[in-house]
Amino acid sequence: MTLNLDPNISDPDGFYDELLAAHQPLTKDESDAFNARLILILANHIGDRAVLTEALKAARKA
């Protein structure tokens, strides 16, 4: 598996709205903790260490 950086989310605007809404009632610290939990949940779902390493590198470049 390789990292897919092409658009791949159905209804990306709806997902973005949902993501923002999930942060709405949170403080900065709670929001940071939420992001960390979300990242770890999604990383676990991906599971492939090589893909996760590619994602870390891609995020650093952005």
C-alpha cells in the first residue's frame, strides 16, 4: 500500500463541517487532545507503518 494523496473522501465539505463541529465546544487543550486521539485512531485503522511514515513526511512538507 502507498499513501494516497489524491482526493478520496466522499462529501469532503460535509466531512470538514463535521470535523469543525466536533471541535466547536472544546478548549484549545481539549481540541489538541481530540486531534491526537483522532490521529491515533486513523493510524491504527491504516496499520501499515510504511504508509504512516509517508504520511508523516507529507505532513511535514505541507
